[in-house]
Amino acid sequence: MTRIDAKFAELRAAKKKAFVAYVMAGDPDYAKSLEIVKGLPGAGVDIIELGLPFTDPMADGATIQLAGQRALDGGMTLDQTLSIAAELRKTDDTTPIVLMGYYNPIYSRGVDKFLEQAKAAGIDGLIIVDLPPEEDEELCIPAQAAGLNFIRLATPTTDEKRLPKVLQNTSGFVYYVSVTGTTGAAAAQASDVAPEVARIKASTDLPVIVGFGVRTPDTAKDIAGVADGTVVGSAIVEKIAADESVEDVLAFVKTLSDGAHSA
């Protein structure tokens, strides 16, 4: 059982929904990014999604793209991203960390070496948005053999023919993208999301977490109410981009987690 599996079991027992927060590693710099990550569990975050900066983030909207560019401009690397996870693990051995990004930096490192380093750093799962199920032998299968969950995205365009393929080797949870387009592009609507979540849950026992377009405590509550939890990324990253203090960023995150947990 991974930390992700354990967290969902704990949440189910408490009849609570999951709140997942995304931040870009190294944004705006290593030190502040680490401080924010260390503060997320105390702000009510159940699972941390840690963005791996990349030069060509095709699935991300402007907010996340700019965060990645700031991180890269500051010299952020794959090693430093893993270091943030390792630093959190020194004081927190229970909060799951999902590394979210693109395949190129992993391929460049070498899959076996990357998985060994990620596992040692305390990474629990991977979301690699540019590796479709047809490429599962590349990373998905080796990652699961190494004890990491491989989390797949489903979208409004994932039809009945495609869904079984998407779910085939997925573990940890299914990340449902609530809107078509890039991150931060539009507002998620619970009335649109609910039937899609039900459709996915009819085909899998995995938790379904909904992201993209969740920006406020009320929306977090509404979306968590029709799913197993919700993800917020762009709205948090905007606070970091505005150079708000660590305390203010975490206070905002707490309002979002309170919203999700009240569902």
C-alpha cells in the first residue's frame, strides 16, 4: 500500500473528501518553494502535487507555464525538485507527494535511475501528462513495479471506447480534468462534472479526483461534493506569482481545503 492508498483509506474512514494542492517546484525560488511545500499539510492539504519544471509544458495554461519558467530561470533542476520532496520527508512521512510533469526530463535521466531516485526522495506517484496508455511500457509499468502509483488523466473527451484503455494500468487515483483546454482556463461546474465522475466510477474502484477550473472554496466544496476530492493549482500559483508571503499563500490554501473538506 502506497501513501496515496493509505491516505484515501484514512479519508474514507473519516467520511472526508480529499484536497489536493499543486505547486511548481522552485517557484519563485528553491527556498520559498520548500517553505510552502512544508506548510501545505498544516494548511489541510491531503496530497501534494509537485510540478516538475519543463521548457515545453503543453498541457498547462499561462499561470503554470510562467511558474515553470520562473523556476527554470532560477536554476531549478530535477535533482532539486526531488530534494524538495526529500526535505519534506524529514519531518512528514505520511503526506503523499505526486510528481507532475512531462516525460523528457525523466527520459533524459534514464527511467531506472529516475525511479530509484524518486523512490528514495519519497515520491509516491507520477502524473506524466504526455505519456499515453500506449506507452505504458516506457514508464507506467516500471514505476508501478518500483512501488509508485501511476495516475492517469481522464477528460470530457475520454469516451466509452477510450476509458478502459486509460484505466488499464492506472493506480492511486484517477485525475478527471473537468474542462477541455489547459489548466486555469475555465471554471469547473459540479453539474457538468457529476455525471462524468459517475461514468468513470462505474468502471473503476479507484478514487476520482477532479481538477482544472477550481479556484475558490465554494467551488472546491461543490466539486468535492460530486467526486472523491478536488485539486487546486493555478489559483495557488497565482498567489505565489504575486509575491504573497508564505503565510498568506498557506492561509489561502487553508480556505480551499476547508471548502473541500466541508463537502
